Amino acid sequence: MAENLQSVGCKQQYSSQTKLVALRVREYLRSLHPLLNEGELDNELAVATGISVRSLQRFKREAKDNCVSSPPSKR
């Protein structure tokens, strides 16, 4: 039980390559379904990529600010 509680707050880090691929998939889905609103598009993207909606929103914000980058490596 204690192990499950510790893993709940675990945050996955995504590389810049993964972020850019997710954003390209978003553009592709947008071209296929131009009438979807942002929320529906984010839900479809989350299902297609397996990345949470919250993370995808963070990727969009980073792309808007032109700061899509990989997290620092642990040594």
C-alpha cells in the first residue's frame, strides 16, 4: 500500500523529441478533424499518444513560448 502512495506523485519526464512528435500528431489530428474544439482535440491526442492531457497542454504552452527542451540529465 505504501508503494502505491509513493508512485502516485511520480512525474514522468519527456524528451524534446517526444514533445515535438506529440505536437506534430496534434497538427495531423487537427487537419483530419478541423471542427473539433481544443478540449476534444486534446482528448483525442491523449488517446492516440498515451500521454496525459495535462502533459500535452504543457507541451503546447512550451511550444507557444518557444522553449521545448529536454529535461536536464541526472548524473
